[in-house]
Amino acid sequence: MKVVVAGGTGVIGRVVVERARRRGHDVTVLSRGSGHDLRRSRAGLDDALAGAHAVLDLTNGVTLSARAAVRFTTTVTRRLL
């Protein structure tokens, strides 16, 4: 199964990626380090998401502002869809 993990280099994401790979899944990691900044652009997402059976969003934005948190989550979710 092809699994795409957004935020796959974070604390939880690393564990999820490692366990999915151990179970034999084909895992694609989306992170700023892999060239995918979901806050700023959809660049490269079509290719990364092609053929995915599951997409896990483990991204997070660090803020104390409820408005900023909602904006971050909404933006990232729309880009992944």
C-alpha cells in the first residue's frame, strides 16, 4: 500500500513512517526537508500523492493564536485534498 505522510519527519511522523515501512508499505514523506512546504505551495504534491492509498496529515503549526491554527490546518488540508 502506498502511504503518504505529511509531517513525516516530526516526532510522531518519524514513528509512523518507520512502523509503516516495517510493515511493508511504500511510504512517501512530505516535509519541508523533502521540498514540500504545505503552508506555502502545492508544488510537487500531485506527483507525491499520485497512486496513494492513504494520506496521513501529521503536520502542525506552532502558535498560540486560534485564528492562525485554523488558517494553518485549513490551508494544509486543502492542499492535500
